[in-house]
Amino acid sequence: MRSSVIDLAAGVFSLLCAAAFYTQIGGLKGVGRDYPLGLIIFISLGGVFLLGLGMYKRLSGRDAPPVDAEPVAYRRVAIITAASIAYVLLMSLLGFYAASVIFLFGSAMALNDTGWSRQKSVMAACALTVIMCLAVWLGFTKLLYVPTPEGWLF
């Protein structure tokens, strides 16, 4: 895939994320709105930069198609998309941490292509899951006092 296409896609995705985040901060007032708004501005500037870079590369003619490019792994893209949708749906049912454990462990196992033994893959997936959930819990719940989503069951 041409690098201009990657830059353009990343720019559009960044701007879409910034727009989605902006719609979510509507109820915030005062100082509590400043930090999220700063992040949104930063993400937006990055998106505009990537769009400009992608257009520059495409229009300048300096973006030749790569000769040895790998084909797009559509199966992996489909797995990641389906797992992400399931994660969002599970989060409202099970809560953030239970859904995150299922999503992280399942994704690590499904997308593992290292050729490791089954036991080593399970251990690596468990380590990833514990480290990520612990980092989110420490960072958001303990350091920033931001609650994580709770589910209907938990």
C-alpha cells in the first residue's frame, strides 16, 4: 500500500476520533473540560498534518507503489474488527475489566503468529492481559480518579 494512502487513512481516522471525543465532552464545564479539549486539539492537529502529508505525497508524484509490499491480511482485519465490536458490546454487559480480559486474551491468542508453543502463547497472552488491565486500573482509577465503565452484570 502506498504511504500516501496510509497517511490519508490515518488522518481521516484521527479526525473522526477527535470528532467522536468532542461530542462526548458536551457536559463538561470549566477546568474539567480543558484537558480533554487539549487532547482533542492535539489529535485534530495530527490528523490535519497526516492529511496534508498524504495529499502532498500523492500530488507530488513521489509516492510510487512499493515493489515488495505484503498483501493486506483481510482475515486479520476482519478478526480485529469483529473482536473490537464484540468488546464494545461486552463492555456494557460485563464491565470494563471483565470485557478487557476477554478481549485482550482472546485477541492475543487469535492473532498470535510467532510460532511459539501453545503454552508459551498462553503465558504471553496472560502477561499482556494482566499488564494492560493493571496499567489502566492504576492510571485511571488510582492516579486520575476516572471511573471505568461498569456493566449490567458486574
